[in-house]
Amino acid sequence: MSSVERHALVWLNDAGWSAAIAAARPEHQAALGQWQREDWPAVARRLDADAAPDEVCLGLPLPPDAHGTKVRIALRACATHIARTSDAIELKSALPAAGAWREHLATLCDEAPGLRVFGSLAMQALTGLRYVSPASDIDVLFRPASSQQLSEVVTRLVRNVEHLPLDGEIVFPGGAAVSWKEWRIATTHPAKVMVKELRTVRLADAASLLATLEEQ
């Protein structure tokens, strides 16, 4: 189960929620109970250094409170406590939760149909709770199949930044993820980029990541 990628959605079974609630800080137990009742997912995150081979590390981001404070509850779950998993939701599925962004996001979905979304907009779409604020980013996720497709999608993201607070990651084969904004800068002014993976964070040059696409 440790192969569950970052940003994947993970639903726990009743035994999993019981274990999570028992291990949680008292101030987090009510929120975990709500997630269990509503059958909402947690989100896969980078593995802790001491995670067991059969464990998945999860984050459960709560909506901002009245003061704008964001709380993210860190969880772990063993394989037997996971009911199901799925990829991050498609951006088009989040459009009903997008508010004033909806029209521009619908256009972006037409231009780049493979986009998915994580973060505040995704959680608002999944739960119906209020996560999105005027200060929120739209965190998109894209898995290019070729270097040409990668270039085309980054161009479309850049074109839409004027209208939308776009952020997020490109995910290369094997799960290596790079900020698309950092990627754009590095390909214009060659430099190493920060790569986030399930177990590590490292620096890599753009050519080595492009090579993983050419091999497909």
C-alpha cells in the first residue's frame, strides 16, 4: 500500500477510523468522527521516515476557522484499514464548487482536459465544507504523456494565470512531482528543480525528467 501516490484520495474503513480516532489528539477527534460519518477521504502525503512497509501516511485538512487558521491532521493507516483509493479528482468535477472561478476554469478544462485538482478547491468539492477563500490557490495536477503535451499544458496554464490563481504540480512517470511554475522558469533559464516524491524531496535537472517522458 505504500505505493499510493501523493494527493491520492484514501477512504478508511470503520476499523481504520477507530484506530485513527484512538490515536488522535482530543481536539481532533470530533473532526475525524465527522469524516467517518460522512465517508469523506483523507489525502495521501509523503511517507514519514519511520513508516512501516504496509502503512500509508495521510493528511486530513480541515476547513479554515473563523480566523483563517488551517489545521491539517496527520494520520497513518495500515493496508487492512483502507477501504478504497482513487486519484485526485478531475478539475471538471470540481467546477460546481468553483464559484467566481467557474467560467474560466471550464475554459481551462476544455483546453487541458487531463487536469486534476487538489488542495482547497478539491476539498470543498468533496465535502461541501467551505475551504476556498479569495486568498486560495487552485492547485492543479497534471501527468504529461509526452514532452510536447507537457509544453502545451504549461503554455495553457500560463495563459490562464491572468484570470485564475493557478498553482500545483506536474507529475512525471514514477511519481516525481515538480511545481509547474518552477518548471517553467527552469526550462527558460536552465536550473535544477525541486522534485517531491513519495519518500524523498530532491533536486533534479529538467533533462532527466524529460527523459522519463521520452522513454514512454
